[in-house]
Amino acid sequence: MNVEKGYVEAPVESSLDLKEEIKKLKKEKNAVILAHYYQKGEIQDIADYIGDSLALAQIASTLENPIIVLCGVHFMGETAKILCPDKKVLVPDMSAGCSLADSCDADEFESFLKDYPNHVVISYVNTSARVKALTDIVVTSSNAKKIVESLPEDTKIVFGPDRNLGNYINSITGRNMVLWNGACHVHEQFSVEKIVELKKQYPQAKVLAHPECKKTVLILADVVGSTAALLKYAIESDEKQFIVATESGILHEMQKKCPDKEFIAAPAIDSTCGCNDCNFMKLNTLEKLYNALKYEQPEISVDAEIAAKAVLPIRRMLEMSK
């Protein structure tokens, strides 16, 4: 067994029914599997809970299971570990990072904040534990508007790291937050021209877009919202066709919840598959999940001093999201 590549390298017999074996291991070890909506459909189907970043954080904070397997990206595993320091938190592939989190180096962010004393620091959940430790309140795309609007109008705010989400929140709240210049590589790459072409092809379709998208994409959208909000809209809407501008993994749950509706993935600028995938999210596989449970590796660890600081803004977010 080897974990040098970020995941357990161990042979898996081709004859195994991986889904059944994962279920057995989960029961045997009293483990729980959490999966983000951007995971592959087969992983979403085997998970005990699926959700966006806010939902996964809320769920993790309430679990009693001694082992949590977080099928998402690295910062999500860190968040779960920070909220559950006494539990073993596993991720199937430690190299499943996040371009948005990577766009905000903790040392550079700390230096940046020195130019903005007396500002409330709001950081998107898509950040490292070290950045969260520099933060006053953590937010997700589900609750950013609510949390920003809960602060007095004259509050000076630094918002990081996503400039697109920050600009969107500024535009709908009338705030003038100072923005860190970061972005998600997936949401940055949606093609306006290709979405316009899809609208011509599907004139009745509603365009659903995540606020991490560029403003030019959001202008085309009929609905702007978090992953969970877009899913909720699709379920409740009477419309039958939707063009979806967020990571394509969400289409799996949309189609499961709405089998009579049609969901079209908005393509990236350089897309050859007609979709837009997060390569990091898709690093997790059933084989890696099986080995993670079997060998209880790789395990997330967070420095105790950093975790003690980072848990405060996360808990503020959870409290303010009730």
C-alpha cells in the first residue's frame, strides 16, 4: 500500500462489486460518506449525504460517526476536520485541490489585509484552513448575501477570494467590499457565445448560473444562485428545459430529482465535450473511495493552532445561516 500520490495505491480485484463492498466497510467501521454535488454520479449515489459546501459543513458539524469520508476537494476535508477534531476525516484523493483556494495564498492574503485595518474579513469557504484562520466570517454562495446584509451598512469589508462572487454580492447589496483577485477556473471558463448559441437552439430553456461565473454570463442568466439554490429552482419550476452554467456534476442530481425535465450543460470556452468539469472534483473514484475506507487513509490533518482560529469564523457562518 502506498499513499505517495495522494491516494491509496493498492490493488482492487476487478471482480469486486465496489458499491456493495463500500457499503459493507461503511457499516463495519461506522463511517459516513459525504459527497459534493460536483462529484461523479456513482459517488453521489453511494453517499449518505450529498450537498453544496454549506450543507456539507452543516452536516459534518452534527455527525456522531467516528469516521467521515469527504468526497469533494481538499478544503472541504479540512473544514470537516476543523468542525470535528475528534473524528477521523478521510478524503479519497488528497491531490483533489481547488483552483479558487489556490488563488489565495495565506501569506499573500495576510500581507494584503495589512492595507485594510478596521475591515471585517469575509472569506469564501473555498479557502485553505490558514486563510480561514485570518478571517472573521466564512461564507458560501448560499449565504453570502444574507451574511453581508446582516452587517451594518457602513461596515468596511474585505471579501476573498472570488472576485466574481464578490462583485455579484456588491451589485445586489449596494456594498463596496474590497475584493481579493481570485477565481474558480471552472466558472471563469464558461463561454458566453456558446451559451447564446444554446439559447437559440433551446429558446424556451431557462439559464441557471452560479455567482462564481463572470458578469457577462450572469447577465444572460434567468436565475443566479448557489448549487443548492439552482437545484431547488429546477425542482420547483414549471419549466422543462434548463441550460446550467455551473460544474456539470450537478446535472446528475437535477436529472434524478426531475426525470421529466431536460438539463443542458453550458460549455466552456475550449470545451470539446459540451460541458465544464472540475478536474479536481473528478479525481475521486469508487476505487479510491473503497481503498480510503479499507485502509483509513489518506487522513486530513489540520494544525491545532490554525484549527482553533479557523473554527471561529466557520461557526459564525453556521450560526448566521440558521
